[in-house]
Amino acid sequence: MSRIALHGGEPAVTHSLPTYPDIGDEEINAVVHQMRTGPLSIAGTGGIITEFEENFAKYHDVPFALSTNSGTSTLHVALWGAGVVAGSEVITPANTWISAICAILHANGVPVWCDIKPGTCAADAADIERKITTRTHAIMVCHLFGMPADMDKILAVGRKHGIPVIEDGAQSFGATYKGSKSGNLTTIGCTSFFPSKPLGCYGDGGAIFTSDPELGRVIRQIARHGQDKRYHHARVGLNSRLDTLQAAILLPKLGILDDEIAARQRVAEAYNAGLAPLGYDTPVVAEGRTSAWAQYTVRVKNRAAMQEMLRDAGVPTAVHYPLPLNRQPAVADLSVSLPHSDRAAQEVMSLPMHPYLSQSDLAKIIGALAGAGLG
């Protein structure tokens, strides 16, 4: 398949993060075909949307997949589907993108922040359990940087207290946990198809997965204006549907996803081999898990100076995330103590990561990091 860089064919290493999707002939042809032969939006089911959802359900080995118009909308629909109502507390890590908190608040829930494990930057099951109250209605787990969190421990906490766990797998789509794919580790799995994700479209989109047929029925109604049949609305819902052009793009990209993740793994291994001997704190994939490598993230001291030195050397970096959610002005709660989240926010730095980084790109990046020292 011929693939053209979306950013004009310049060396990928010169571009800022997050990474950009690639355009292949198959995607181009699929979009043109859809524009010429089919609707650009489908209100219900059928056509390429149904094909898309069936293929994604098969990829995850689940009976139900519902496409949506964004990852944020997906989380909102999932929370409603889990029965979150006004005053329900939802526990989620503070070290993630703000869409999680927006979804909780739009569902009239109350966000409760938990801390992260320092080694993986994923939600800490022990801290989740400490935050549970009689008002806790759900746990939302974000698989940061591409690797699933410690789901056995988190699911055990959920079962012990009778609380559902919602999986935000936007950064870990295609990763596995003890043989099961991210998105199929809990009752409700969510993902995003934002362009920077391991599986990205050229606009926005998302999907929800579940093995519970009744929950799947409810989720579909919520995401389609509460409609249970044409012009008949059983509940209040949302307008959250994927447009057919994005489905046309995602179908062929799904077909090469596993190959791209294998290529990301090779990039990560090259980084590890080059950076570990230099003393960098490189990411570790826990036993029984694989990573989709949405990001390749190291920890450094004096990050601002490091970023400036790397920028001067032509190497872009990014920070995921520079401010824990409990410190964001819109939702600030400074009474919460999250020492590991605070430390990660000061130290994490993501390097260029995508399946098509060349050996010369990697040599340039690693050489620049060698020259920068440890900050």
C-alpha cells in the first residue's frame, strides 16, 4: 500500500507531537467511493457504519460495538449507560486528558481523583479503593501512554464494592492484557479515533464496546437521541454518531493496525536500547501486557531546559500531561493530595513515536538525547 505522510512528506522527526496519521491509497479510494455512492451521515444503522461496527466488534471479540462522533462523547454515553446520575461519584486518575472530567460533569456526576502508580503512570488500585464512598457509582480507568493499567486489581476493587469499571482505552487501542484486547477488559470499554491515537481517523470519532447485550441496547439508544425505533424515543439521549467518511477511513486502517503496532514496538525497542545505557528512565511494559505505544515517554529532571536543547537539535517533544486535572482552573480541588501525579506532571516528556520513524530519525533523536545529558 502506498502511504503518503499527511503533513506533506517532510521527515516525521521535524514535526511536533502528537503524531499525524498517514494517508494510504486504500483510505483515499474508500473516501472517494463513499462520497460518490453513499450518504455522509447515517442516522440509524446500515451501510458502512454497520460494517465498521461489526469489524470492530470482531477485532475485540465482543458482540457489541457502537461508533460515536468522539472519544469524549463515548465516555459521556458510557457513564449514562452505567447509570451515573446527579451526585454520583466517579473515581478517575488526575493524570489524563480533561475529557474524562468533562464527561463526568456533563453526566452530572462528581469527579473523584485517584493517584497513579509511579512506574507506569496508570491508576493505582489501592488509591482507588481508598477513595470509594457510599456515593461512588463508577470507576473510570485511563490506560495512559498505550499500556493497560493493572486491571486484575482494579476489577477486584470494583467487584468487591459492586461498582462498574469503565475502560478509557483511547491510548491503548490494540494493546493486550493477559491475552485480551484493551476495550474488552471490563463491562464497558471506550476508545477514541482522534488522529493522534494508535488507530486514528482524519477528523474525530470513537467507539464503545460491551459484552452485555442489554447494556449495548441502552448505550445505542442513548447515543442515537434515545431512539428505540424510528421516530420513537424511549429516553433522553445524545446525538453521537460517526460520519461515514471517517468509517471509510478507519476500516482499512484497522486492517493494518496490528502491523503498525508491531512497528511501534520496534521503535520503542530501539529507544530502549539507545536510551537505557545513557541513564534515562525509560518506560517498562509490565508482565502479561503489551503496549500500543501511543506515546514513548521518559522521565527527566529540568524538563524545560531539556526540551529547549532538543528543540534546538530539531527534535520535538510533548508533555502528557503538564497539569493534573485536580489543578486545572475549571475544576480545581487543591485539597486533594496526589504526589505521584504531581511528580509525573513535572517530569514526563514524550518523544516522537509513530510506526514510520526511520532508523535515521531514531539515530538523530537518540543522538540529541545523548548530547543533552539527563537534564
